[in-house]
Amino acid sequence: MEARNVTKIFGDGPDRVVALDDVSVEIRQNEFFTLLGPSGCGKTTLLRLIAGFDHPTGGAILLNGKDISGLPPFKRPVNTVFQNYALFPHMTVAGNIGFGLEMLGKAKAEVAKAVDDMLRLVRMEALKNRQTSQISGGQQQRVALARALALDPDVLLLDEWLAGLNPSELQDGIALVKMLRDEGLTIVIVEHV
């Protein structure tokens, strides 16, 4: 994964904001890469460009040497866990995890197997039928991670994923991310200082 000479400008005229100015970053496969910095320095903007939620004003986003800058998010082998988790509160834990696969038209049996695998991975089997509005913040975080991983991305983006967790949830989260990296997943995490 590479951001090559990326510039991102929001607005124009006197309201013009240069969020990124000729930024280049190379992230190797199977690397755990952290974008660390203060508010407003462009970390989340770069993450959004990699994910495809925004497009660069200049430069390119490459994956395996191929320019993916113009691809929409659903056509990129990249998935994001947002800072606020972006879960559907009216859905169950299992429903949230399987949502992306259902939207891709996967068979019910394939969705069910992936959901069960992800529930085991994040140790949430017992809460499978609970609505996400009825579980703790740390549990919501694990559901958001499971939903992102269910789509089997090449790159996982985590936006301030560790913020707001209590010490035991933090240790569990770090251990899970290390395990995923050890299994070959490229992980990019944004954290605030």
C-alpha cells in the first residue's frame, strides 16, 4: 500500500484548506503501521483517502502497485473500523457482522459461517442475538472489527481504535490486532497524541 505524492485540498478561495501537501508513505504488506499526530495534521484524511471515502486532489493511492485512487470503497480490498464504530443500533451483533457480506449478495450459508467465525474470533458468541445498542463500548468495538474482517480485506484501517477503552479492553484489543498482523493482515491505525 502506498500513498504517492498525495495532496488533498478542501474548498477553494479564502476557505481553501490544504489537509495533505505532497505526502508519500509506503506501508509494506503484513505491516502494523501507525499514523500518530495531533488533531488537524491530516491522519484521518489520509485514512479516508486510502479507504476511498475521499479522493486525492493530486497524487495517487496504490495497492500492490495498482492505482486505486478512483475506485469506490466497496471495490477496494480495504476495510475500516471507525472511531465511533458506525454500527447499526437496530440490528443484532450477528446482523451487523453479516451486513457487508449480505450487501455483496453472498449466499446465506456463507454469511452464516463467516458470522460464526468472526463471533468466535472476537469472543462474542454469547451476544450474537443482542442488539448493538445493548452492549458495552468495548463489545461494540469488537463487533465493528468483526464486521470489517468478515469481508476478508487485504488492508485494515483503524481510526483511533484504542481510544476510550478500559485497561482490560485495551490489552484484549492490542492482542487481537497483533494476532491479525501475525496472520498476514496489513493494519494501519490512526491515533491522536
